[in-house]
Amino acid sequence: MLVTTPAASADGAEDYFLNELYKTHQKWYWPYGEAYIIGVARGVCDDWVAGVPYTAEVDGLSAAKRWTSRNTRYFIALSTAAFCPDRYTSNIPPEARLPDGK
């Protein structure tokens, strides 16, 4: 009998992402809870696939969510590290990368 389970990496990615967000103690705008903010984070990866440049991603997300540029840059770096790490070094400029070197 073959039993399949969801990939652990998906849950691990979400757990990592949410834990790191909570550590910031910032008041992120989550009108619909964790699923909403995870969707926003995964949208960052979709934008990378679509070819959106880093500065346009920062400007668009900060305007849409009314976050500071600093918080937006952190959110984008964290989202990329968690959900599309293969795009981290190609899309996140060195000065905007997470302090833990992820």
C-alpha cells in the first residue's frame, strides 16, 4: 500500500516564513490571517517568474500594502528565501538580503 503525504518542505517553508515574520514584532497587515500573508509572500515568487524587477516589486508592494520601504524589502527577501530560494541570489540585491545570510 502506497501512502502519500504532502511535501514537508511546503509546511516547513510556511513555518519558517511565519516564525521569522513574528520575530520582527512588526504589525503586518493580515486582514484574513496567516493564509492571506502566505499568499502575498507566494505572490512575490510569482512576480519573479513574471520578470518583475526588484525595485518595481518593492515599490508596488509597499504602495499596495502601505508598508515602509524597509519592511517591504525585508518581506520580499523573507518571502523569496522561504518560497522560492532558487531565486534569492538572482533577485535580492546583496544589500537587501536577510541578516542571517539565508
